Amino acid sequence: MSGTPAPHRCGQIAIVGPPNAGKSTLLNRLVGEALSIVTPMPQTTRHRILGVLQRPGVQAALVDTPGFHLPRTEMNRLMIEALDAALETADVFLLLVSAAGRRSPEERFGPPVSQLVERLRNRGKPLVLALTKVDLVRPKDRLLPLLDWASRHVQPVEQVPISPRTGDGVERLVEVLLPLLPEGPPAWAPDDLTDRPLRFLAAERIREVVTRRTREEVPHSVAVLVERWDEGPRATTIHATIVVDRPAHKRILVGRGGAMVREVGIEARAALSELLGRPAHLRLFVQLQEGWTRDPARVRELTGE
């Protein structure tokens, strides 16, 4: 006599935390696709990025959010809006805090993390804590004070040490998260990975390359617009404009004799070919729009939010 089948579960998990905690790396690992920008630079995730984790009887919409910080610019405010929007629709909160380095628990979980925890508590949803980058922690017993402090002060329903980079602990994290989702019918097709269109993903691939190549201030004043998309019989041709807000940034991005923008184009073309699964041709242009990051209307126009 067979038992009653387990009910299907479907819901949203908001992945939250301070900048550079490993949120984007974790999302990409869980869905098996590079959906979200991953760079050494903090605050490079600007948008709400949704990836769908498909398991038998469960669909989890994983929402990568911008790193929580105190907003100082129009771009920062837009990023916090994206975070708040993700919190409103989430069924479960997954808080990522890096365990790397030698900061005390009080420093590690102080502002802005403490302010984020308060935001989460006010919404009354299950909160799971993942201590990330544990592959960088030596010896491992250095995790114990962090786990103890978080248990008393953050009070998550569960704590899981993980390494988004190596995958250590990630499957255990999935086992903790999925039963917390509400019962419900499937909301996604079996092969769905994200709700973002290819044009958005292509623009993000280009911005990721720009961020890695230029570092420092330039990435935070860069937007990428896909202006034209032509599907040919053997290749896809993409015309994209990289927008910067300062003349100095344009000089850096173009480079001497156009060297930098050529290097960006070569690397981005390879990334786009991988994304599309076919050859891609890329035509890149660099455009100066002075002060766009300080103008609310232009920020929304250029970031698509």
C-alpha cells in the first residue's frame, strides 16, 4: 500500500546580505548558470536577479539581491528599492554573512548587517543564516564563536556553513531551505532558469567584463544598453553602448588607441557566445552622459528599473 505523495512546494527565497558575501556566486551555483554578476568589487549587483532551482516536487525561485548598505547615491537608493521589493514577495529569507577574515562576531554582525536583520524580522518569514567563504577559514573551530553569537542574536531557524565557490555545504543548505517553502502548484516550466530576457543577461555579461577590467570607481558609473540584436543564420550580432558619467572614465574605458574597449569586446564576445550557445559578434560603443548616476530619471532609464 503506497503512501500519500508529498505535496508540491513552490515559493521564493530572497538571498540577502552585505556586499561581497557570495550571494551571486551561490545563485549561479544553485541554478547551474551564470545569471548574476560575480566580481571582486562590492555592490556590482544592482538588480533583483531571479533564478529557478528545480528539484522533484519543489520549485524555488531564488532571488539574488543587491548587497545591503547605507544608501548615499541615487544608484544606491535604487539598489535598496530592489532589495525591499524582493523581501516583500519572499517566503523565506536566506542571509549570507562572510566568515572569512578575523573580525569579531560583533563587528561582522554589526551595521549594516544588524539593520538588515531588523528589516527581515519585521516581516515574520523564516530566516536561514549561511556563513559563507568557509573554505578561507583556518582552523575550522574559528567558526564556533560566530555560530554561537548568531544563534543568540540573529536567531535563525537554521545555520549552515557553506562555500559558494567550492560548493561545500551547499547541498545541506538546499535540504534546509526547500521544506520551508509553502505548498503550491508549479509556477515555472521544467526548463525555466530565470525570468530575465536574454538582452538583460547579455548586458550584464558585458558589464561584468567592464567591472573586472577597470576596477575602482569606473564600474559604479557604468551602464550597458543593448541597442540592436540581429539573429543571423550562423551567429548573433549585438550592438551595445557602454554609458559612463565622467570624461575620465570614458578615457579609461576607451584606453590608448582604443585598446581597453577592444579587450573588453574580445572577452565579452566569448562570454556572450557561451550564454547564447552560438557564435556572437559584438559591436561596442562608449558614450559619455555626465552625471547620469545622480539623476533619478536617467538612473531608472539606463538601468532598466
